[in-house]
Amino acid sequence: MSRRRLGRRQLLQMLGGAGIGLPLLSSLGSGARAQSSSAPKRLVLMYTPNGVIHEAWWPTPGASESEFTLNAIHQPLAAYQDRLMLLKGVSNNVALTGATGGPHQRGIGGLYTAQTLGQGDFVDGCGKKAGWANGISIDQEVAAVIGQDTALKSLELGVRALENDVQGRISYSGAGQPLPPMNQPLDVYNRLIAAPGVNVPLTDPLLAQRKSVLDAVGEQFGAISQQISAEDREKLEAHHELLRDIERRMNIAANGCALDDAPPMLDPASETDMPTIAELEIDLLAAALSCDLTRVASLQVCTALNRIRYPWLNSLGEGHSLSHATGGDMDAVAQLTERGKWHAGLIARLCDRLAATPEGDGTVLDNTLIVWCSEISLGNSHSHTDMPFLVLGGGWHFRTGRYLQLAGESHSNLLVSLLNAMGLPHTSFGVPEQCTGPLTGMV
């Protein structure tokens, strides 16, 4: 194909046909700016119940915050240690100061909302009553901004998270508006395959038209690069990276964003089916994120009521009772440690799948932020200090591979930092009196 010199108007028209802006190229004059060339960012929140065994959770520190040895619970995540941040010394202050509800209720209701609870008739184990949380959760705050860019605004997944109770919800679209998680993998699968863009045929005319435009634009980059300055050439190359990523996404759509066969119907209340349900939901979540069907999700493993067993781990104690055992009950400690390792293994499974999907110069995992915590810190004391927060990923914003030992920082500040990592310019979130801005030391 012969090459010819393009005027700025022709160049704008060509790129405009793909719905893509052009970088501000001073060599061609002003008037055209690009969308960000960075890959889309994703957020996954995870919850597990009744606190953790501290001696199996917190790492052994080394000479610096980047030198630490993972403890037993986090061994499944050893391959991802350089992507981790473990945050000791973060307090759920809204749970500490809230007047409504018991400790489990206040803890889970405020975990990702940084809000107190409304009045209601839900009964905590101590006999106190409460209603739903008084505000939106960070996943939905993020989804409100980036959710319109995907077929599904967000995904709420649950593994034996069945109670319609404040102790059974972590995601809120607003005050008093909890979002129930899907506990049946087949329901998740059916929601994904019903999403626009799944199983799009290769002959879809719009896809063909867009690919034609991208091909034409790509062919012209060589000619354009000879007409512009070195600085503008660098901008153009960054924009070319964006085009390549768009083309990859179009190819996913053209190939049907293939999902595995439909999962079987399982019993969401069954302790026997629980590990299968968890693994299927992790795999479906990985597919949804990799296919860009959604960029925001939550995974809730059980609820703060947690009267369940984990027989596949030979852990036959009832969860809530085990968490109330003292440190001298070595059997309870061993059972809860094994459960914690299994929970960490679910995150490792998700990481493995996201890391196997290329995106830009890296993988989908490189552009994903995963957060894991519980509603309390210690089960036997119902403490809301030293909350067991684990952050994995977000390397585009955070300095990862670190064990941060803080001094009573409010978890509301942590939530602001997470929002900032997702591109939201918040300086406060939740109850204003408990938030002073982003958490120090993460960036």
C-alpha cells in the first residue's frame, strides 16, 4: 500500500472513527487529546468471618518493611509476596464508636462502608439489635464511576453467604441498600452468558468495522511518525499501545469471550459442596474480569453468623465457637489456621488465573487490586483494632511487597487510599469524623 502525508484533520477523522482520541501532538498543532493509555483497573473485595489467628496471620518482620516472612495462613500466596501489603495497626473506628448493634454487626456493616448502622431488628449474638449500614461500600462507589464501561456494573458473589441479615452483607449501593451475593455458580454463569458482548459471532458487522478502522490507523503510524517530533513520537507510541489493547479486547469479544461449560446445580447451603462452589465462583470471576465483562466484584465467604464446618479440611468445629476459643486451645487454633490457609488459597487461585491472561505489556493481574479482611480482628475478644487487612496488587498506585506496622490508623483512611488507587479523587469516605484522608505510607 502506498503511503501519503496525512493532514491533521484527516488524521483526526480516521482515529475518530474508532472512537479513540489522539494524543496532544504539538507537531501537528493543538486540538486533540487522547484517552488514558493505561489498561483498565479492577477491584475485588473479599470477606471471611470471625477474625483471624494473629500468630498465624501477621508476618515475621525483617530489617525493613519489604523484608518479611509470611506466616502460615499466607503460605498459598508466597508466589505473590512482592505484590502484597499486610497492614498491622489499622482500626475499624466506626465499629468501635458505633452505638447501634453488636460487634459482629458493626464490624461487617462498616467494613467496606466506613459507616455506622441504622436501627433495625437484626439480632447480634450478644442480643443487640441493628439495621443495615448507613452508606455505600467502596466497591459500589467505584462501580458508579467505571461500571458503565462494562456489560456488568459489578458482581457480588457468595459462598454459603445465605442469611438476609446485616451480618450477611458486605456490599451496599447506598444507605440501607445491601446487595445480596449470588451463592449458586450456575446463577453466576447464567448472568455472565446473558451479558452483552458474550458469544459475539466473528461476523458481527460492528466488530468488523471497528477492526477495519484499527487496522487502517495502525498502518498509518509509520508514516505519521516521520512527520512529528521525538516527544510526539513517544506519545504516539503510547497511544499505539492503547490501540493494541483495544484490539485484544475486540478479539476476545469476537471469539465469544468463551466460558467453560455450565456448572452443575449445587446446594449453596451444603458443607460438602462448599469447596466446589468456591472454586467455580473464583474461576467464573476470573473469566468475567479477563473478558472485561466487569471490573468490580466482591466475594463473601460465609457470614459473621458462621456456624459452619469445613469437613474437606477435617475441620469439624462450628466456626463461631472455634473463634471464641482462647489461644491455649491448640485444636481450635489449628482448625482456624487451616481455614485461613484455604481462604488465602482462593485468592491464589484467582491470581493464578488472572496472571495467565495477557494484557498490554503484562497480565490482567497487573491491573487488579484485591482486598481481604474480616469483620473483627480476634474472635474471642471481638476486637476492632489491628484489623487483618491484606492488599494484593494495585502496583500502579501502591508500593507493594511490604509489611506496614502502623499506629492505630483509621480504616476509613485505608478505604480512601483504595478509592484513590482506582482513580477516584476522594479525600474522605464514610463517617467524616473518622477519616482524615488517605492512609499514610501506602504510596
